[in-house]
Amino acid sequence: MTTKPAATSAKPGAAPAGQPTGKALTGIIASLALAAFMMILNETVLTVALPGIMQDLSISASTGQWLTTGFLLTLSVVIPTTGYLLQRFAHRSLFFFAILSFILGTAIAVLAPSFAFLLLARIIQAVGTAIILPLLMTTTLALVPVRQRGTVMGLNSIVIGVGPAIGPTASGAVVHALDWHYIFILMLPIAVAVLVLGAIFFKIPSTARKIKVDSASVLLSALAFGFLVYGISSIEHAADNSAMMIASFAIGLVALALFIIRQVKLAASGRELLNLAPFASRSFSFAIAMIMIAFGTLLGSLMIVPILLESGQGIDSLQIGIMLLPGGLAQAIASPIFGRIYDKRGPRPVLIPGAVFLAAGQWMYTTVTAQTELWMFMLCHIVFSIGLALLMTGLMSSAMASVDPRLFGHGSAIFNTAQQLGGAIGTTVFVTVMSLLSKVQLDAGSELAEALFSGAHISFIVGAVLATIGIVFAFMIKGENSHANH
């Protein structure tokens, strides 16, 4: 049965007619938020566990890195298609498909006898993750009254921002006490519990429409985002295989240009895979740029700080995980508070301080040396995390405030694609700059710790400059959600 998207019937400040409210709505959002938290936590849990996996499976660091690269590649290929999927299939069906995919991938990881099976497990997990993230955002936008949207987005941002931050903490504790298999063993019952919770609460009217998928768009999307992410992640090893890296970027950029041209052409007939109309809003475009900076500096910092502390100062993974925890807690506390401020005051009182805190945290990181005490790293991470909490809360809401409700699925697909691309770029830039410059220092006769911190110093300067540009972007995002206050 074909129906119009429910979001179009909603009056500003009121829940859409015929849609869940009260406890039913809380149950739906809670099911999605827990699913997203579990999946995004899973995105970074292997950072601390990688040395143990490399030893057990007899693989090199560059091979082991494919457990993260393969995950990101899958996300970057699947997420752009979710704008279409959210229109074509019932949201309840997509929820169950995503959770079952994640459970299947996790079960394979538990039993994985070799690296190939573990990589397959991560790819299957990523398929579920790619669907859940846009589904959480789209469902929130479609069902939550406008006047409460900032508060709920603030709670959702805890999921998206805190998950990667406490992933290394959780995995550090598990690996320290048991071994890396238990990361997945402990995740299975949580995934099953989320499935049961969804079966009980996730009940909303279907808005699915029978629309044909454009095969050429799917192919171009996969080539564009797949090759771009692969090219980005291969920069670190460009010296060994520069031809492959250049070819990846060339194919990715050409495919992206063709994809954009095709989407604009197909939009007139409603057959596009990803509608690019949200970019017509200046606030949406600046919000996309800011989320790439925020997530890039987050994952970049999370990647190199443990390396600095473990290899440069000899601190074990459990201590590093505990050091990162207060930042995650600060984020969890700040997000709902500033979500309510967003609802009352609009985006600028949230985004501008958020951008300032994010930049301040990065500039503080530029001062660390091989002699810096652990508490200073913790303080840097707390300041940075508060900034991230404010940005994640304000950006998700303000980016979508100017988007036509019929295009919420496409807007959330663009937002989540940008977030993952930003993460891939940030990780690669931070690690590559640190690796190249520390190698120069080592060749010049420096100690390992001094060389690592010297390279990381420039990485943090790059992140700080980008975060400072983000402050300018924050001023460019106007209160297009001001109707929420009326």
C-alpha cells in the first residue's frame, strides 16, 4: 500500500497525526538509540585489541588495519543508499534486517578461525550499522515534535559521540582481563536484547512506497565512496604503492562527479538514489562541513593518543581506556543539557561554544610532550569531548531543520556519509602525518618517544587549525529552526 511520508502531515511543534506518542515513542527511540550505541561502539573496539588479533592470527599491522578499513568501506558504500531504502521498505523491517545482520556478523567474529572470516564478520556488522544510523535520525525527525527535537537529538548524540570514545575503554578492559574474542562474545547477548526490545516497541505505520532503484546510481555510488575511502586509507602507505592510491582517487572522483550529475538529472522524475536538494541550504552545507571536521578530529585523536601513550610512555591499554572515560562521561552529561538549550535558543548558543571547546581541546593537545603527565591528556580529552557533545547535538538538529520532511531520509544519508568520510580522512591525516614525521626524527637519531610526540605535535596542529575554521563555520549556521520556538 502506498502512503505519503508521515512527516509531511506534522504541524510544527506537534507530533505527526496517527504516529506513536508518549511511552510508545520513547520505546521506539530507545530501541534505535541502544542499537546505534552498540554498533558505533563496535566501530572503535578493535583499536586496542588489534595487537592481540595480529598475534593470534599471525597477520601484519597493515593487514590487521583492514578490519577497520573494510568496516569503513562498507559503511561508505551502504549509507548513501539508505535515502532510497528508507522510502522503499518499512522502517520496522529495516530495523530487524540491520540487527540480524549485526548479530550474524558478531557470531561469525566469535567463531572466526582465520583473518578472512573475521574481515567478513566486520563487513556484515557494517551493513547493519550503515542502516541503523540514518534510521535513528530519520525516525527522530519524523516522530518527535519540533519543540523537543533538540533534546532528543542531544540524547542521540550521546550514542554517536560517546560510543567511539568509550569503545577503546571497554575493549581495553576486556582484552586486559580475557582476550579479544570476548569483545564479540559479550556483544552477542546485548544485540539479542536490542532485537527483543525492538520487537516489543518498534511499531510504527509503514510509509513504504514502491519505487524503482536506479542501478547505475548504485554502481556509481559504490565506486565513488568505496574508492575515495580506500584512497584515503591508503595514503599512509603511499610510498609503497602510490600508483594504486592515485588510481583510487581518480576513479572515486570521476565516479562521484558522474553520480552527482545523474542524481540531479533523476531528481526531476523522483528516481534519484540520493536527493542532493538539502545542499541548497547554506546552514545544511556548513553543518556537513562541521560534522566532517568534528568526527575527523575525534577519530584522528582517538587513533594517535593511545599510540603516544602506549609506545611513547609505556602506559598499558587499561590505563589509557580509563583516561579516556571522563571525556565520554562529560559528553554524556553535556549532550542532553545543551539539547534543551537548542530547543529554547536555537543553534548558535550551542554550536559556537561547541566549536570553541573543540578547537581549544585540539590546541591543548599540541602542548603535550613525552614528559606530559596522564592527567593532562585526560583534561585535553574532556575539553575536546564537551565541544564534540555540543556540536553533535546542534549539528544534527540544525542540519535537518531546513530540509523538506519528505527528504529526511536523504538528508540523514548525506549527514551520515559525511560523518564517516570525515572520520576516515581524519584518521588517515593524523596517523600519516605522525608516522612520516616521526620516521624522519628516528632516522635523525631521536629516541622513539621523542620522535612520536614530534610527529603527533604537527598532527594536532593540523586538527587545531581545522577545528578553528569550524568556529567560523558555526557563525554561518543561522537559526533556521526558529519556528520551534513559536
